[in-house]
Amino acid sequence: MTRIGTSDLDVLPLSLGGNVFGWTADREASFAVLDAFVDGGGDFIDTADSYSSWVPGNEGGESETIIGEWLASRKPAGVVVATKVSQHPQFSGLAASNVRKAAEASLKRLGVDEIDLYYAHFDDETVPLEETVAAFGRLVEDGLVRHIAVSNYSADRIREWIDIARRTGAALPVAVQPHYNLVHRNEVEETIIPVAEEFGLGLVPYYSLASGFLTGKYRSTDAAGQSSPRAQGAAKYATEAGLRIIDALEEIGTAHGASIAATSLAWLRAQPTVVAPIASARTPEQVPDLLAGARLELSADEVRLLDRVSDWTPARP
């Protein structure tokens, strides 16, 4: 188990991504995935109020609704649910009134009294940051949210949020959610991780498997014939440099009896401040592989090998 930043939330170091619920996984498939995740020891679920508004016929909130129905049906003990605000078509942005209304809508869809971890999904520079910080703080004060966090914020804006919260006595963020994986590293390692280390924030990276590329399933830049709607996003990484990373992951994984995906997640977990990479599954058969990544421990030499093969040497000692 690992603790999310300075919070009291202890979780298995893997978060199940809910972005596929209501998109590539219908209600029945989503229930099966959630069952397999919890049965395998998982206890941290990540979603957003906007999932999956991009699907024709959807309005947003479908993922939260499915998770809420699953929670009501299964009544699992100790499951931590994170969700986000700012991108739902009906609750766009981070104005104080919108944050409150969006949180209340998420609570209703999830069927819970309190959101465990509530993210500002994307920065909204049209709203004074003081207003947003205060709005999130009031959610904590009023018992609607246990802990707050930020996603897709720059290092400077995270610092500004924390400065405002400290000056005003508002709740401090405990986590940050960046786009981070073996093929997308530089910005996070140069700017976000130092801020997380300074302020005790836990990193909960999304796109942990680079849209599926880091599973090893996509070894060509040509996505034609692939059934997954995420294939195009994954295939773009299948360059000569990207395939060197896959080969290294496969070599290290084979030595541990682990998959490429599990090895990639294990590398991510080994990075400073990372507490729980987010990975999604469309079928229950995919879940054990993800959970294996939460338990696989790489040696320092194996981590350094993956650092070298991805052409990146961290600036930190």
C-alpha cells in the first residue's frame, strides 16, 4: 500500500482508469472490470465528470454513473474514488458556482456522500485562481470532498495554488495528475516532480501506457486494421526509438516473468513521488496484467537501463 501525498488515503499503487466506462466498455463489461480489479486487490478508481462525453449520444457523467451503480451493487469496503471537474459540457470551467454544482452532480452520480479525491481537471485561467482555490476549500469544509488535487497544471500554477491556499487557510492539494510515461518524460521530470517533492504531492500519472503503446501491442506506425479506437494514438510512438523501449521492457519483463505493460508500470512506480499510475482495461482479462505492475519491483540497474534506452537522464541526482 502507498499513501497519496500528505493525505490519509492508502491505496494499492495502481489506479484503475474509468475513462473507458461508457465508451469502449459498456455497463456489463465495466462491472466485470471493476469486479476483477477489486478481487485482485485494487482499491483506487479514477474517473472524471466529463467521461465519456466525446461518445456520440453521451452527455458526460456516464463513467461516474456506472461506477456509482457498481458501488451500490457491490458495496466494496475501502475503495477510493477520484473524480474531476472543469470539462463536463454542462459544468465547464472552474468558477466557484460551477465547481460546487459539478461536485454535487458527481456525488449524485457516484451515489456517495463524499468524494475521496477531487481534481481540478484542467487549469482555467479565465477565473481568478483565488476563486477556484476557495471553492475547492469550501467543498472540503462542507464535507463534500475529503482531499483536493490538480491535473494538467503547470509547475508555476501549482505553486501559486499552494501559496494562495496557505495564505487563506484553504485546503491544500495532496496530488497532481500529469501525462507521464516512458515516452513522455521531460516536462514532468524537469518541472512537475520537483514541485511534488517540495510540497509532498503524490503523482498519479495518466496515459501511463501511452494509449496502449507500452503494452507492446502496437509495433507499427500504421494503425490500419486495429480495432481499438486508441490505436492511432499508440501507433504514433512506434518509431525506431519507441521500439527500442519496447524491446528493453520485454527483455526486463521476461526476466521477471512479467509483461511489457506490467514492466512499464513498474518503471513509472519507481519514479520520485509517483504513488499510483492510472491504467484502464476494457475487459476483466486485462486487469491481472495491470495489477502485476503494482507489485513488480525493478532493480536500480533495470530502471537505469530504461532511462538510457528512452534517451533521457534525469537531472536530479
